Amino acid sequence: MLLTLTVLIVVLALAFDFINGFHDKANEIATVISTRALKPIPAVVISSLMNLIGAMAFTGVAKTISDKVVHTPDLPNNGTVVLLAALISAIFWNLLTWWYGMPSSSSHTLLGSILGAGIASSGFGIVNWEGFGEIVQGLLTSPVLAFIIGLLLFQIFKLFLKNSNLVKTNNTFRKIQIFTAAFQSFTHGTNDAQKSMGIITMGLIAAGYQQPGTDVYFWVQASCAVAMGLGTAIGGWKIIETVGSKIMKIRPVDGVAADLSSAGIIFGATLIGLPVSTTHVVSSSILGVGYSHRKRGVNWTTAQRMILTWFITIPISALIAGIFYFILKPIF
């Protein structure tokens, strides 16, 4: 039974990674498609490859997920049922928000689900409050930084380009945007794919197949990288419409400023081993660029709906995961 539950955790974690790929693809390529720097199919191919490469480059975020959300060795019944409930909850919320075209955070739903299932199984004492606090701090500050950097970066562009020919500037920035979008996809892979690596590592530790504190196994890293790359290649068109056009009308220079600011924040978080929400960071960068134009340049109704989704994701995911834990506990 323990082996069966562990295999289920691996399969569902890869499924979550796959769904995360098509759920978050919009964040990476919405701007480059919206500005017509790339057509959809080439954009998807480049994004998928860069996600895969990025996922194979780092493991620090995975170790943070496996060590700093809950005290994994202290979970009851080897912790496998807890992780199973968390993954089902995270997949459910991701698919629900994808269906309605809302760019919610895969990071938030996974962390909220682990938290909720862990508390349902063992109470609040199971939570690694210091580690979880660090993660939440990163999740909250990264969108703010992305907004500010996006705003400032566009102001710098505007200062240097104020006397430039509009047509030539747009053509130049369309070419630049191909590279900035590719870099953004790379940074997405370095951060988001590691979250599934982390939960698989938690499952292996909980089941006794891996020692706490050890590095992510290579097969875990490779399988998550492939799942993320395949997911990126398949879905996410509804969210692309929201991110790419409903927040603000995006020009090539806007896209470059947003891509650079969001990619920089995500990559910086990866280097220090902190998980961040690419959805929050990318959307906040676009909002910052739009605000730099003028307040009316941003569709604040869409922005408000997105922000509401961001804030409710962790508590709702925690509640859903707790319910799934109580459903699964008698079965396993």
C-alpha cells in the first residue's frame, strides 16, 4: 500500500506540473503574441524548450518546498495521504481557474493545499511556521517589486526613446522581445517546475525512500522538467487572452519592459531558493508598465478580479485539501 501511494503521489505531482505548464504558459508568451513579435506556434515551441532547460538547471526551490512548509518526517501514516490530498486539491483549483480563464497562482494553490492537508492531519503544530513565513514573504513582496521595476524600467525606456521613430522602435523591440520572452520562459522553468520536484521529494521522504535534507533525485528533476515542457506546449489560450490583452493594450516596448522585470524577479528568487508565483509577478509587471503610461491605461476591473483570485487561493486551497484529506483517510 505504501508503494502504491508513493507512485500515486509521483503521478499526480507530474500531472500538476503538466497542468502548471499549460496554466502558466500564458504568463510567459502572452505579451510576445499580443505584440505580434512571434506567432503562437513558434512562441509555444520556444517557451516549452526554455521551460525544460530551466527546470534542469536548479533544485534549490524544490528543497525549500520539501523542507519549509510542514515538518515532513512528523506527518502521520508516513504522510502519503496528506500529500495525496494536497495534490488533488491543487490540481482541482488549477483546472477550475484555467477553465474560467483566471490567472491564479499555481504556487499559492500548492502551498495552500499542503498547508491545509497537513493541518487537517495533525493540527497547526505540523506547520514549519518560520519556513512558511519566509515563503509567504517572498510570495507577497515579489509582485510589488515586479510592479515597481516594471514601472521604472518603462520610464527609462520612455526617456531614451522619446525622439525615436515609432515604427522603427516597434520593429526593433519586437526582435528584442523574442529573447526576453525566451528568458522569461527559462526563469519560469527554474522556479515553477521545482515545486513538483519538492512535493515528490516530500513523498519519498515521508515514505522512507529518501533521507531528509538530501538532494533532489535526478530522475525526479528530469521527469518534472519534461512534464512542465509538455504542459507548456499544450494549453492556456484562455489565460493568454486575459494576460495579453485584457489588462492593457501591449506594445513591443511594453512587452520587453514587462518581460525583463518579471524574469529578473523570478530568477533572483530561484537563486536564493524561494518559490514565487510567476502569475503574480508577470501580471504585476504588466500592471506596472501600464500604470507608467497612465492610470487609465490599465483595465483595473480585470486587475481587481485577478488580485482577488490571488488572495483567496491559499485559504480556499487549504480548505479543499482538508476536505480531501478527510475523504481519503478512511480509504487508505
